[in-house]
Amino acid sequence: MGLKILTILSLHGETPTVVNGTEYSSDLSGEIRPSLMKLKSLQSLDLSFNTFKDIPISKFFGSLVKEEEEDEESELKEDNWMLNSIWYKQMQCTEKRIKTYDLIPVLGGNTNGQMLNTSDHEALMDFKNGLEDSHNRLATWRNTNCCQWHGVYCDNITGAVVAIDLRNPHPELFDSSPMWNLSGMVTEDHFSKLSKLKILLMSENSFTFNVSVNWIPPFQLQSLDMGSCALGPSFPTWLKSQSKIQEIDFSNARLVGFIPNWFWDISTHMTYINISHNELQGRLPNPIPTAFDPSVTLDLSFNLLEGLVPVTTSGFNLLDLSHNRFSGAIPLNISQDMNNLQILSLSDNQLHGEIPLSLGEMSRVTVIVLSRNNLTGRIPPSLANCSVLEVLDLGNNNLFGTVPGSLGMLKYLKSLHLNDNHFSGDLPSSLRNLSSLETMDLGYNILSGIIPTWFGEGFPFLRILVLRSNAFSGELSLEFSELGSLQVLDLARNDLTGSIPVNLGDLKAIAQVHRKNKYLFYGYYYEESIEVYMKDQMLKYTKTLSLVTSIDLSDNNFTGNIPNEITKLFGMVVLNLSRNHITGQIPGTMSNLLQLSSLDLSNNRLSGTIPSSLSSLSFLGFLDLSNNNLMGVIPYTGHMTTFDAIAFTGNPGLCGPPLPVKCLGDDDNKQSNNDTSEEGLFDNWFYLSLGLGFATGILVPYFILTMKSSWGDVYFDFVDQVIHKLLKFTGRQGINHDQRRRVLTGSN
């Protein structure tokens, strides 16, 4: 009897809590049956932060809809039972923001009732006519029943439009539909008749709102999502009239200027506030007035806000003030009234001072991001009390001391960034307990000692290991080959010695070609990113990080040859072995690395010739073989012709294009070719002149004899005298010229 009059049911899941080493969780799973429909008075159902067998939203609620529609005697239809709002929140992280997808009213689909509000229909038709819908996403907005239109939800009793969901992409079509591309001007006239509207979701489109400063909407909204719509530049004054608003998203809405004081007056009812990615300035009230609800989300990141970091009166679930101009120290009592905080991001500000010990009192926090500030001091050991922490990012500060061994107690930690600080000493052996770790970035510190052998044993899921620019020494452990998930290995700029381990060729994840991209999100919010040195520059990877495979051992003291086994890593994109003391030849099997985009072997002692097979690496965008002892002709064919001379300089034995150095024998061959060419030309002229002379000697007498006989007599007298003198030596007598003339002319 009591449950039949239940109006609000909250089964909100919580983050696991660890007490005395035992994990407790209120996460719900399994299936939800249609028996919930018997709660006829239910107005609000909160099932957020649960698993339910990882059933997608569309399938989960779609099954309920199907069951209800197939039941002809459904109590829902008979009693016109209506559920005002269903908050089933699925975290979808986009550009460091939590997108909260709320499936809205009415179980059983849009109303098919007879009571339709014609004024709402007219208002929506007018709204549609002013839009540009290039993908025809509003194709259903044609018939007379607007409650059957896609994205429109109505009250089952009155037929009034209570919700409009035109988010892009629409959550119901998230997995299968292309992006919506709605755009156009939205005015106050479009809403003048929608007096019952409670939910308006229009984010990620190209809407431009043009309403007067004094406009007072006829509705009272509960949820408003206008992210990426053009609302600015001024903060919307009409929001002041919305006294029942609970959720608001004005992210990337082109807002400029100050947040008005009246906004904080109405914020005491809000549980979700996202005004990130704007140009808001000024100071925040301290403390921030919020709803008395432990699940409040406040995201003011990527603005121009300044002043001190405020405390709160009731606490948050998420607090993101990153990428602003906040200064001063982090409040010592920041954890006060924030026992339920799960995500804390204060990165990219101007904060100084030490990390408060009170952070360790946040037992449910999963993400702590304090990077790119001016924080000093040591890492407080109390952080070990954050037993469900998944992300700890303290990079780019001025922290010092040793890496505390207490961090080894964070068994759920997946991403650890301590880079660009002043940490020193050896790595504590307790870090081997971080068996869930996927990213470890300790680069740009003063850490020393040998790289522990337990690296290959304790991190089965480690994808990214960055230890560059430290003072690690000794030989590289053979156990590194056991890091089966490793994709990025950066040990550059240390004092490592010995030869490059042959069994690096056994790194399974680098041996595979990665074609399917996977965003690396941790704690439902933190988007992993890393800088990889490639193509002679540091490049930051975030969204495509899962596709990057890299080995960087540059600027160490490695000796010996390049092992052939390393050319078995067929998926490798970046290989940098520069600035070492590596000898021997470049393996001819280097051409097996067909995915290679950047290859740097410069400043070593490599010898021999450049393998001609390198010209087959069609993806290679950067090549540096400079400052070695390579020799011979550069195989300047195929893809090798895309590289300039700078890629080969500093090798005295190299010659040929693109270097200006000519190969030995080139001049002799050229001279030989020139001589041969000149001799051939002389022979051709000789034989040509000989032929012409012979023809002239025959034809001239012929023309003389045929043209005039007196000329012939003179000619033959001369010839006769010459022949007569020659024949004296042989004892033969000549013939007279008349006989010769007859012979030549053919006369009898």
C-alpha cells in the first residue's frame, strides 16, 4: 500500500568504498522488470551510476517500451500513468566534459492520446520552418500529432509538449546514426506557446538564440542543455526567471563577461552546472552556494576566472575549475563538506603552495588533476587514503622529494603523472603493487638508480611508460619484454648503458598493427594524453593515442649493434635510437617496419651502406641518418627521394644525391663518356667527308664530259699525264684520252 503512493525513488549508485581493506559497493546490476510500472504515483526515478549488465540506454528502455506496447491490458495505458522524468545517466566523456544523457518522460513512448495541444504543434512547426536540416533529421515533423515527432515528448493527460530533445548526437541514436546538423535562428516567438515545457535539450548544434533582454519565458524548465549553441555574448538574463531549474549546460556558448550574482541565487536548486569553454571572467563567490545534494556537478573549466579557489557549503560530486586564472593556495580545508567528491580538476591555473593534507580525506575521489600550476613541497602521504583513486596527475609543477612509497597502496590507479617536477632518488619498490596501472609518466625529473627489474612483472596493463630526462643508469633489464601491453616506451636522455636488449622484439603490443582507435578515459572523465618525440619535435597525442607505438632510447650510452629482432615489431610507428654509441650496420630487415613514420638513427657510429630496401617504407615521413660512418651511394630511389640532404650529412663516406658530394669514379666515367662521344663524332665526320669526296670525284668528270667536250679534253689530258708518269714505274703504256672518254660516256 505504501509503495503505491511512492513519488520519488532514488537508486543512485555510489563509488566503491574500501574499509579495512575490504571493498563495499552499492552498484546495482541485473535487469529491471516492468513491475516498476505499477508504481502509479512515481514521478522521479533515479537509476544513475549503476551497471545493469552494461545494457545500452536505447536497448534498456526500449525493452520496457516493447513489453508495454505488446501488453494490451497494460496498466500504463488503462490509467494514463505518466512518469514525469526518468534520470538514467550514462557517462559519455567528450573533450573533458561529462555528457549526461537523460532519457525523458514517458514510459511507453510518445502519447497517442486524443488530447493534443494545437498551439504547441503550431509553435514547433514554426520552429522547424526556420531551421536548416541538411540531413533531414526532422523528417517525422510533418503530421498533425506533434507528440509522435522524433525528439518531442508530451504529457499523456493534457497532450502538452513537456520536453524537446534535439541534442546532437541524439542519445537514442548514439551508436548507429550520423551526427545531427541542425542550425538556424531561434527566437522567443518559437517558445511563446510552449507553456508546459520542462526539458529543453539542444546541445551540439549550430543554433543561434536571439531573444530580447527583457524576455520572460512562459515555461519553468527543470533541465536546460544548450551546449555549443550561440547564446552570448551576454549571460542570458531570461534564465533569472527559471526558479525550478536543476540542470544547466551552457558550455561553449560564446558567453563573455561576468557571471551575474543572481545566477548564484538560483543555483541553490541546481545539481548540474556546466558553463565551461567560454570567456567568463571575474571572481567566484566564496563559498559557492549550491544545492544541498552530494551529487552536484560544477564545471567552469576553460574560462578567464580569477581569484582564490573557493570552498563549498554542501559539497560536490565533480568540481572542475581547470584552465582558468585562479591563484593563491589550494584551501587547506578543501575536503570539508566534499566527502562525496569523485572528480577534482584544478589544472592549468596559477596555484602555488603545497598540496593540502586534507585531500586524503576524500575517500571516494577517483580523479585528482593538479597539473600545470606552481605547486611546491612534497606529495602528502595522506593521498594513499584515496583508496579508489584512478588518476593522479601532478605533472608540471615544482614538487620535490622522493616518490612516496605510500602511492603503492593505490591499487586501482590507472594513470600516474609526476612528470616535469624535481623528484629525485630511486623508485620505491612499492610501485610494483600498482597492478592496474596503464600510464606512468615520470619524465623530466632527477630520478636516479637502475630501472627496476620488476617493471616487467608488476604491470600487465601498462600501455605508456615515460622515464625520459632523468638520471637512470645501468643496463636495460631483459624483463621489459614481458610488458605485453606496452605501446609507448620512452627512456630517452638518461645514462643507460650496455646493448639494446634483443628481446625488445617480443613486445607484443608494438608488434601488432593498431587500426582501431580507442579513447583512453579514466574515472569516467580524465582523457589521457602524452607527448611523443617524433619527426624531430614533441607531439601531443590524445584522441589517437591508442594508435601510437613508439620506442625512444635516444641520448643514452647504448653500445653494440641494432638487434635484428627489433625489426619484428611490425606495428611500430616511431623508432629513435639517436645520440648513442651504436655500431654495426643498419639491418636490411628494417624495411619490415611498414608502419614506421619516424626513424632517427643519427649521431651514432653506424657503418656500411644504407639498405636500398628503406625506399619501400612508404609511410616514413621523417628520416635522420646523419653523423654516422655510413658509406657508399645513397639509394636515392622511390620514397627516399622525399628526404633532403640534411638526413644524410655528417657521413664522410656517403655520396650521390641529395648530397652535393660526387661518388668516386663519377668524373672518370664522365670524361670517358665525353671522349667516346668526341671520337664518335670525329669518325662520323671523317666517313661523311670521305663519301662526299668519292662522290665528287666520280660525278664531276661525268658532268664535265656530258656538258662540253672541250672541257673533257683538257681534263683527260691532265689525268693522262699524271697516269703516264705513274705507269712509267710499272712499264705499262697508257691509253689515249679518246678511248677513255668513250669508256666513261659509254659511246661505241
